[in-house]
Amino acid sequence: LLKDGRTVSVAPDATDTVELADGEYARLLVRTPAAQLEDLRDRLRSTRWPPSLGDGWRRGADGEYLRELATYWVDAFDWPAREQRLNALPSRLARVGGQLVHFVHARSRHPGALPLVIAHGWPSAPSEFAGLLGPLTDPTSHGASSADAFDVVLVSLPGFLLSGPARAARYDIRDGAETVATAHTVATGARSSPAGSASSLRKRWSVSI
């Protein structure tokens, strides 16, 4: 773990170890040790599979499918390439309400861009929306007007992608709205938020999420 006050570099399963004060955030880079990846491959290769029942998904996960998936993870999935794409995003890690929350803050080059928050569903992750960042933040390069520009914040809810786990025993939709609103305020500052304050954002998003 490296931390210089502005950037943290950490394995994806260790973001919850980063020490940040509440409301503080840092640039996040993902760095997975090669030994950790090889250990995962070794454990997948060593899996002791139960006999296949031959009835697909009728009584649980299809054993043949799981074997094919494990083979894909060992031989074909390129995590370093995925890691490189993640690190190309303007990712941040923030302490929000006592939780470590990952978000991507993509600023527009156009003055007066409207702040926009994108929150994912389940199962999902904000990285799935990465392809929207260019058209939303730089619409003139995609055939639209600068009046259509947005400053975008993609938020990883607790327990997803690079965020830490939810701390509350019952983390519900209202808690999710609180996390999204506060992360947006941390990212952009309350004065630039769409409704002017985290509390007003919470009221709107607790209905819309």
C-alpha cells in the first residue's frame, strides 16, 4: 500500500485497508501482485469438482458451466488488461459516512456542465458505464452541443467493485441514497451539486434509485 496524501495504490481486495478521514478522498490506482493472480490460478486448477448430475441448473449451478468458467479464469481472462482500463478512469476512494466508497469523477471541459450522478444496480458496477463518459463529458466530440455537457460521478455502492463492505447490518435503499449523495458532495463540493446540498440530494435519490 502506497499513500502520499493524493494517490493510493492497492490491490482490489484491500481497498478497505486504506486510512482516510471522513470526507477525505484520494486518487485510486489498482495494483494486483502477480503472485496473488498466480495463487488464484493455482487454486482454480486444484478445484475438486463433484460429479456432474447432468441436469443443468435444475438443482443449483450447472457443474459443466462452472468447470468452463474456471477454465476461462485460468487460461483466458486477462485481469492486467482489465486493471489497466480501470486505472485509466479518474477513480477516487473516499471515506463517506464511515465507509470507504469508490467513485469515478469525470469532469467536462465545457464551462457550466451540469453535474450528473450515475448509480449502478445489482448485480452491476460503475465500470459498466465507462463508455458513457466521453459522450457525456465531451458531447461536441460526439456530434452534440456543449449545452449537453455533464460533469459525471459514477459511484460504487458499498460491497461493489472497489468500495469497502457496507458497515450497517441493514444497508437499504435509503442508505444507498445517502452514500450516493454524500459521495457526490465529496467529489464536487456542495456548492456545485445539482440541488445545492447533500440533504436535498438524498430526498430526491431516495425516491429515484
